[in-house]
Amino acid sequence: KQTRSQFPKGFYWGGAIAANQAEGAYLEDGKQPSTADIKSRGFFGGLRRDADYYPTHKAIDFYHRYKEDLKLFQEANFNIFRTSINWTRIYPTGEEDNPNEAGLKYYEDLFKEAQKNGITMMITISHYETPLALIDKYGGWDNRKFLNFYLKFVKTIVTRYKGLVKFWLTFNEIGNASVVPICWDAAGIDPNSDNLQQRMYQAAHHQFVASSLATKMIHEIDPNAKVGAMIAYKTVYPYTCKVEDVKAAEASKRKEYFFSDVQARGYYPSYIWRYFEENNIHVKMETGDEEIIRQHTVDFLTFSYYRSRVVSADYEEPAEKTSDSLEGLVNPHLPKTDWGWTIDPDGLRLALNELYDRYQLPLFVVENGLGAKDKVEEDGLINDDYRIDYLAGHIKAMREAVADGVDLKGYTMWGPIDIVSNGTGQMSKRYGIIYVDLDDNGNGTGDRVKKKSFEWYRRVIESNGDIL
Ligand code: BG6
């Protein structure tokens, strides 16, 4: 008998990656470069054309090795796998009239292979991998032209993969461009632009309209598929109980909620207009945009959760920070990862409750995990107990949220197999339960090795989250 604190039957368990961080083969079978392919050291390293090394060009060669990797996922009992479709495999420059058949075929084979292994596909349509040719020619998403390029791409893939993909996410971490400007790869907006905020919120508006039109299109083409929003969520705490700090924390939260508010509720929330006015932001909307956004909201909401943030009234915007810490102030009460990210499982329970209270939509945790350095012992074993602790803590927190009444559908841990870090370009920032023998310069055999956490996660899934 099902008890309150058990995950529902049919819960989705698995893992998530992004095409550009795993596939490699960056110019193979007609593909052209995307924004991800000019990140030499992750987005912190900026957009660079003159670097001697780009980790996404080879990545972990998932492009050629996916069968082996899907087998491992199946062995770990995954019933869901989330990845993205590399836009430039399908439309190499974004502007072609006809899609690239080799690219289409690749994903068809991949999805069929997943199906064969009993794995449901969740696809991020755009995961920081916009055609570079489009960015070079038209700037970023603040240019409305992107809307049609994106919709052409969506139509092609949804038509081709009808019945093979159950969950579509329109944009990875929508809003990161606006909230974390250094994350230029999200909407192609150079963080050094004049009128940065103006450009970013204009880009966001175009992505909202694009997302709603994509939702409409997907529902029409494949009525069995569901469409979700995907936001980056960091639970926010005020630094003290000083009212100024609480107000600052609330304001900071709203900056993040803005994106899911629009996508889940179907309209710009009232609070944003004041923010726009005070920051001299004028979002240009075309006739019909508001109607489109209102009519085509998402079916469910997904988010990434790695850590919480601390905000105070004296705190500077993350945009002005250059360090690896995007989370604001240090929380003295919580442990941190090797990369300074707070470890806060209770923050995930709070996140799930807040999001469910706010939207009453089914939720999915589609990214969560620990980036850590792993050591291969002399006997070849990788004893990543720290990763087991991290994941167990967060799964326990999800179980609490389920007991609180949250409608949680699934969990895809980030990077079940080690991949290139988005932020830093490192291989040594490892999330996987499967180790990949490659270093930060791409040296190594690329061989896959199960870590201790592999067997642990396999059993967690087998017990539907009962045994942690
Ligand atoms: C999320 C992104 O923000 O965080 C992923 O959607 C990314 O692409 C993940 O990999 C973890 O960040 P990082 O910098 O450790 O790879």
C-alpha cells in the first residue's frame, strides 16, 4: 500500500545531459558550430575564437558511444533520459530551408535505442547551443528573427520524433540570460553590451513567445507529448531578519520567478512593470504576443536545483561578480562543494513546496547533482560516498515534499555520466555515477567505469526511492 512519504508508482527516475556537453563530433555529418563550441573554458571563460582548446569539440564522444551509455543507463534502471537536440546538427547555420538528414537520423536512432531499452525521452529543445552563424549574423535573441528560426527547428524535430519523445522542454533554464548575465550562451547576449538589461528582457520576451508557439505546435503535432518550462531555481534566504534583507531577498526571488510566472500563468506578473520602469527597460511586444502567451502555457514545470542562495540588502548583483560564486553571500551554516556551491537538500524541499504552491502544476526535478573531483584507486574503484550522500539527501528531501502533497513526477540527476562542465569547461568537475577517463585537456581513453554510486542509484531506483 502506498504511504504518504513514498514516491508515486510510475515515478520517473533517470539522468540528464546536454548534447553539447557530451556528444563531441562537433563538425561531423554536416554539423556546424554552435555557441557552445566557442566556449574554451565554459561560460566563465567567455566567448572566444582564438583558444587552442575547446572541450565540447570532442567531449565524451557520446555521439559515437551512445549505445554503450544507454545500456549502462538501462542497467541502472533508468526509465527516463533527458538530453537536448544540438540545433546545428539539424539546421547547421539555422537558416537552411531544409534540415540536415544525417543529423535527424542520428537522433532518431538514439531515441529508438532508448525506447528499446525501456527509457522514455525528455528533450530540451534549446540547451545553450544556438547556431553560431545566427548569432554572428543577427546578434542575440533580442532580435525577433530568432523566433522563426527556432520555430522552424521545433516543427522539424517534433514532426520527425512524434511518438519517440514524451516530454519537451522549450528552453533550458530560461531566464538565466537575464538573471545571470555572464551566462551569455543562454540567449546569445554579450554580457558587455550597452543596454544589457534592455537586451536581455527583450530576448526573454521573444523566448516566451517562441515557447508558447512551440507549445501550441507540439500539442497539435503530437497530442500525446507534454511541454514543460525549465528554470534554474536557487532557494533564496535573507542574510538576516533585518527587513531590508528580507525585502532584498524577495526582490531577488521575483527576478527568478518572473520567467515561470509568465510561462505557467500566461501573463507578465504585475510586479515586473515597476522593475522595468525603474531600470529603464522597454520590452517591445507585437500585437498578438500577449494573447499567444496567455493561450499556450506549459503543461508542467521543471527546474534545476543544485544549491541555495543568500541575499542581503548590501549584496551586489551576481552580474557584477566575476568569481565562480553566482549565489550571492556565503551561507555560514551550510557545507560547500569543491566549487563553492552550497549543499542544501532542505532547500530542495522548500523549492518544491514553493513552486507547487505558486503554480499547482506537476513538477519535475530535471537537474541536481554534485560536481566533485573523483579519485580512481589503485584497484580501479571510485568510491564516491560524497556523491551518494549528496544525492541521498536530495532524494530524501523530495520524499518529504511528496509527503507535503507536492505533485512530483520525476527526477533526472545531472550528468549521470561525467561530461564537460558548462560553467568551467572542466571534465574534472564530475557529476556522474559513471566515470569517463578524460582529463581537462581531453587526454585519456574515454573509457566508462561504474563508480560506487552506480550500484547505489540502481538500487534506489529499484526500490522506487525507498532504500537510500
Ligand atoms: C545547469 C546547466 O545550469 O547547470 C547545465 O543546465 C550545467 O548545462 C549544470 O552543466 C551544472 O553546471 P556546471 O557548470 O557544473 O556544468
